[in-house]
Amino acid sequence: MNIPKLVQDLSKKLSGKIYHQYDMKLLNWFNLGGPAKVFFKPNTLEDLIFFLKNFSNNLPIIVLGVGSNTLIRDGGYNGVIIKLGKYFSRLSKLDNNTIIAGAAVLDKQLSNFAKENSIAGLEFLSCIPGSIGGAIRMNSGCYGFDISKCIVSIQTLDHNGIVRTIRSEKINFFYRGSDLSNDQILLSGTFKGEKKNKKKIKEKMEELSAYKKKSQPTRIKTCGSTFENPIHQTQKKAWELIKEAQCENMKIGGAAISEKHSNFFVNQGSATSSDMENLINLVRERVFNTSGIKLELELQIIGEKK
């Protein structure tokens, strides 16, 4: 199959943007990685369904949110990356304490919308740098709260263009994950909170924000927590295990560990994806040698090595 020709033909029939060999560096928080073989940004649900039904190729498909927990390898991604457009960024109230949020809505936007409508229980999302689709899939959470505690249902689209609604009790959520299959594209989520005074909600959000600023680095090229906390093996956090393995000041090329939080890895400006992945692997090895615990990634690594 001639991918450039297929992309060119589809571009005439889609309202969204579609590209061949698209630079992904500006679409992830590390600012790293090679190009996507095909990049598609649908404007509407109809656009997305048309693409899925007419992109007659067996290339793998990944949906990318804001790229806040994704490391794209230097060789790029030999497949299709879809980034949902404005149509999928809608927010609306279903009733007094229930909100429907499109998959491309930022976590912080949903939290603010809930606050403005005096709905409590979604304050934690103000501290999570991502979009709702990714948050649902990985059961994002912090400070004792996570998606599973407030999600009612989700709407998905499979690769055959069929839309489904799935109730939350049919989804197996676990620590930083779920059993949602990769061929299900998340379109939206329905969230339920409780009515509360807007001032109290604002105070809670400010409290969480202040704690985050005190303990985590900001305004740098990082993708948040690199490793999951090994909750089933020890009470220690990943950052504690990294610190005990004496990895705090470690760096490879332009990839380094944050001085403020040892589970945050940073692109100091000159890093390659290989630098970052090699640093990740070295830290994981040292932690295992020190503690016997194998750290699992919280961020996802996609693509091919150069």
C-alpha cells in the first residue's frame, strides 16, 4: 500500500488534518521523538469514523492526548497517531451533580468546570497534567483519589466505527490502569460528584495545588511520574526507592533526574529519546539491585529505536 497516496486521497475527503511523516516533538511534554508515519486530527466523530472505515491498511493505531505521559522513540512511530480535535473537548452538565466530558478535555478543565457548577469530588484532576481519555484508560489519580471513584460510564468507538456506551461497573479499574482494550477509542466519560459549596471546592483545589508545587517540578520538560508506586510490594514510594538506590543526581546525555522529585525525569534541552530510555532502564536496574523490586513504568514508551 502506498501510504503517501492513501493519505493524499483521504485528505480530500476529510475535514480534519491528515499527514504523512508528521513531526511529533511538539506533541509530547518531553519534546522528543521521531515522526509518526501517519498523523490524523479529526474535526468530528463522523470524520473519525470515516477514517477508520476507509484507511485500508493494517498499521497500528494509537490515540495521543496531550502527550503528558508519553515517550516517543527517536525512530518515530511506524503507525497511525490520532489526536482528537475540538469536537471532542466538550463539557456539559447531565444533572445537578453529573458531568459529561469529551476525551480531549483537559483534566484541569473538567475540575474547573465541576468547581464552577458546585460539584465536588473532581478536585484531584486539577493536579493531573493530561486529558480525560488518557485519565480514564490509566485510571489517573493522586492524593488518595482516582478516576474509578467518580466515573459513571464511558463512550467508545471501535476500529470498525461502532460506538458503544460502557458502564463503569463493567470496567476493571486498578492502580494506574484498566482492562479497556486498545482497539477502543475513548470518546467521552460521564462523571458524578456531589453538590458542595463552591468556596469549599476552590479551597480544596488550592490545597492540592500548593502541595503539588511544593513537591514536584514545574515548567520543565518532563512527563510527570516515570514509575508506578509498587503498592503491592512495599509501602515505599517509587521516589524513595530511587533515592535509596543513590540515583538522585544521575543523568545520561541531556536526560536527568529532577532535583525536586526523583521520580520525575527531565529533558534538560539536549536529550534524545534514547538518553531518556537508557536512564529509565539504568534506574530500574539499580533499584532492583538495591531493593529486589522491579519498578513498572507509569509513562508509556512508543515507537522504534533509531
